[in-house]
Amino acid sequence: MINALTEKVTLKIVSSRGHDEITDSAVNVLERMKSECEENGKWAYLNGQQTSVDSISLDDLLAAEDLTLTNALVGG
């Protein structure tokens, strides 16, 4: 748990305006990912694979090479 508080991870949040990158502790990034997905309908991708934000652990974040949130995609 100490690594999750001190080790930094980078989260890319993609929107229609471009993207933002946030570098923070794994604990804070996981909290941000959950709020973005719940409040703004973002989709979470871990190393390019879409995944439920509820299934992502702190260990997953620390081991990940790429963390991305995108707007939900609508096909038609």
C-alpha cells in the first residue's frame, strides 16, 4: 500500500477538446478514474484494453504502462 501512496502513475483523459495528462499517486488516480467513469460516463482502458473501473486494483495501476479514460463511444 505504501507504493500506492508514493509511486506516481500517469492518467490520460481524452475528450472532444483533446486530452489532459494527470500524474499523481496511484490512490488519487484510481479515485479520479472512478469519479470520471461514474459522473461523466468515461470508459477506462488499461494497457489498451477496455475494463471496468471497479475491477482495477492499485497493483494494476502500478504495473500498467498506459492508463486512459475516453468518452463513451456510440456506434450506429
